[in-house]
Amino acid sequence: PNEYFRANVDGTFNVLQASKEAKVDRFIYVASSSSYGIPDVYPTPETAEIRPQYPYALTKNMGEQLVLHWSQVYNVPALSLRFFNVYGPREYYKAKTSSMVIQLGHQILSGKAPRLFKGSVKFLRDFINIEDVLQANIKACKPIKNGTYNVGTGNPRSFQEISDTLQKELSTNLSVEYFANPYVGYQLNTQADITSTKENLNYEPNYSLEEGIQNYIPEIKRLYGEDIL
């Protein structure tokens, strides 16, 4: 919690202050869909109630509130992009929270059984490729309406589908090992409502899960052997 607060709250405050003084043209904040917690509606719109379930989600939302407040009070041209489940080349793969794609990829390359939650066939998450995330960031640099925008695909896929796609691309056929479902508050399901993002940012995701994993395979192989798990 201490590291989350220092980075996501204090860090955001410091950059906002510097941006205000420098009179930047636009401030783009990387927010998180984890702030929605367990929403009532899927796909989830930006107007959904914010229900952080753990310190990371809480502090990401606190950072977002700072950004929106600075925009309102100090006229800093700012918006917040709420990223859903990002994966792809150049992610920080040593993090404990690295994407399910890289974690399963390394397990499979190690010859270990892919480890999935029980019920992984029905748990659906909105996995978005980094190339689509970059597209959204670039489009957000243009003069558009300040506010919050979801960055996802709107097309959730299961953990099981990630495992199956990786096994197909890596030419393996390992039996899956299932383990108990995670702690209360863990987001098993996510789905972005990207209606507003499409309309205001002229944004459209281009990569399917299969295409994104195909492009990621070379780097997963290159990173194989690193102590990430």
C-alpha cells in the first residue's frame, strides 16, 4: 500500500503540479479498470460506480480524481484512460501482476501444466493488446473532450482460451492444472463499454486475442528462462 500510494497518488500530484506550471497542452493519465471492482453491469461504462477492492485500485482512482480535479479547478487539459487487461511485448514481465499471457507462456515453455482457476472457461476478461493501447494514447493527445475513457476491446475472452491459444502457437498439448478460485474481490470478469471512447477518440481496437498472442510469441520465447514467477 505504501508504494502504491507514493507512486499513484504522490507521484501523480507532483507531475500534475509540474504540468500546471509548464502549461502543458494535454495531460493523459493512465487509470485502471480495477477501480470498478465487481461492477453490476457488463460491459461496464465509465459512469459505473467506483468500488476499489484493494489498495492498487484505490490509489489509481485517487490519482484519477486528482487529475480530473486539476482539470476542473486549474484548467489543465486532462483526461483519464482506464486500461483494462493489457498484455503484449515490452510489458514489465518481472512483476507479480504480469499478464496471464506471459505467465502461462512461461509455464508452458517450461513443460509445466498451465495453472488456471477452477471455472476458467466461464471467467471472461477484456484482454487488450499493447498496440491498441498505444493507439488510444496517441489519439488522446488530440484536442478532445476532457473526462474518462475506457480502453479495452469490449470482447472478453476466457483464461482457458489464452491457454489454448498459447499451446497451439507453441505446439504443445499439456494438461491444465486447476486450483482454487482467488480471494474475494478479485476481478474474474471484466468487459469494457467503449462506446464513448469510439465516439470521442475515434478509437477502434484492431487486434484479436489470437493475433495479439501470435505477435507476442517471439518475445515470450526470448524471455524464456527469466525468473519471473
